[in-house]
Amino acid sequence: MPLVTSNNRSPLSRFLFWILICIQALYVLTIFIQKPGMNHFEKAKVIDLIYGDAHKPFVYRVLLPSIIRTASGILPRDTKASTEDRVRRTSFVRNRFQAWNWEVAYALEYVLTFVLMYLSLVGFVIALRYLFLGLYKIPPLIIDLTCVAALGVLPAFFKYTSFLYDFPILFLFTLGLGLLARKRWGAYILVFTLGCLNKETTVLLVLVYIIFFYPSAAAGQKIFFNLLVMQMLIFGVIKIGLFFLYLDNPGGLIIFHLIDHNLGLIKPYPPSFYLIWAALFLLLFYKWKEKPLFLKQALWIAVPLIVSCLFFGYLDELRDYYELYPIVLLLMVHSAASSLRIPFSVLDKSRHEVRFLA
């Protein structure tokens, strides 16, 4: 049976797909803002993040705050006043601001925040499709359903609190994986830089780069090490710069949560808990040898992510694993497609096919 690729989709089906994604992204963002919300965590309130007054290490996640602060400063002064006035005079919007614990005095900053987080969600879908099409040849309906499911599952990640930088890391890390898989080095370095400005866990892309490309780097050893050094320099310069920029902010480089939270998770759970996780692991590892090598190698980032969450995060806070989300999702798609006998093929079966392109 011949494969149906995404190029065979009709203009109408593409249009309807993106209309659905735009509506769904708006719904997911509303849940994200409302429950658990963004402003009840005193150390990293939205306006404090934007104007550099939040605690460390949260204040180091500067990408969206910098864009919002700059845009707010560039726009005419009456824009800020008129935005605040419109929020006050529009009962529905004013009630939303009150329900979300958003200060009306900063209405312009919050509107920009909403728009950028929304664009990050839609960008995540674009990046996920890009990664998908770089690894599989599969019917377009499966890609569309995966993207819809990827957005639909996200509210399960919303626990404890939500942060300004959550959706950008989901978008940029997924796009970084897609660019790595396709060896688009110029675009990758740009995305990597933006990701490091957004959250330090973007450095996990370097681990994917090393694990996947090093064994076949003999044919392009120079460019391999040049790109590796470039990534480490970018990460180092950004980290050192932010360290000194926010040297006087309260807080520390890390927050230790092993004793005050994670040890408390060691307790009996209902049988359904173990059944759900067993089913997820089965779906993840089913037909492991046939899955894309890139995704199997990228899954190694789970080790440093889980270890860091054990000591410095909440193990049960799924938003800490956004970097793993696209990897796990596309590995599971392989299992589901295989089980349902959906025709598809893997595009990167061998590491030895990798060539380093300038």
C-alpha cells in the first residue's frame, strides 16, 4: 500500500486543521493561566519576571520577559494607558484579569504575555510537525491527530504553578530537536541560543548532539567539535552574563527539594497508578529496535532530567519534563502505528547515514 504523505493534503484539510489548532491552543492557554495559574508563586510572579525582580533561578529565564519589557517600552506611552483603560471598561476582560490575579495597571504587559505564550503553543505544533516529518513518512491524518493529541494532553502537565517560560521551552526544544535531526546547523544555533535565554535546560540539546553524532563524526570531525564548542560557549556566556546581571536578586542558583517534597512521594499508590505507567512504558518501548535511532538516543536526556528533578525539582511536576515530551510522544506514535498496522516508514534507521553539512 503506497504511503500518503503530508504533501497530499487538500488546502481545505490544512485550513481546517490549523483552525482547530488555533482554537485548541487558546483553550489550553486559558487552562494554563487559570488553573493552577501564574501569579500565586511569590518568587516568580509575571511582572517580577518581566522587570527582573523575581528570585533566582527564575529570573534567569529572560527570553519572553526581555521581549515583553522591550515591546512595552518601545510602544507609544498612550498605548499602555489605553490598554489599561480598555481592560477596566470591558467587564469580561476585567473579570478575567481579576480571576487570573493579573494587575490591571500592567495590562499591556499581560496582553503581550498572553500573545507570546499563545504563539509559543502554536509554534510547538509547527515544530512537532517539523520533527515528525524529519523522522517518519506517515499518512498526514496520523500527524494531524498526533498534534491535536499533543495539545490536548498538555493540561495534565499543569500542576502546582505555571510559568512564563513553560511554553517557549516546549516550542524551542522541539524545534531544536527537529533542526538537529535535519542537520540545519545555522538555524539550530539560533534556536539553541534563544532556548538558553529562555531556560537553562536547553543545554540538554548538547547531550543529544553528542550522543547521536559523535560515533559517526570521523567524516566531519572538525565541524563536529566546532559546533560542540560553539554550543558550550553560547551556554556559558549566557549563564555567566545572567549570573552577574542578577547577582543582587534574592534566591540561589538551585532550590533543593529532595527532603521537603520528593521523599514524601514514597508511599503506596492505587493499582490504577501502576497500570497506567506500565501501559505507557509498554507503548514507549514496543518494537524498540525499529524506532528512529535519533529518538532512541535523545531519550537519554531523561537521566539528567529525572536526577535533577529528584534533587532540585518536584518529581511529580510534569512541566519539568517538557523537554522529553516530543521525544516520548513520537516514540509512542511508532508503537501505536505499528499496532494498528498503519503504513509508515522510518527515515533515519542508521547513524552511519549521518553526514555533517556546513
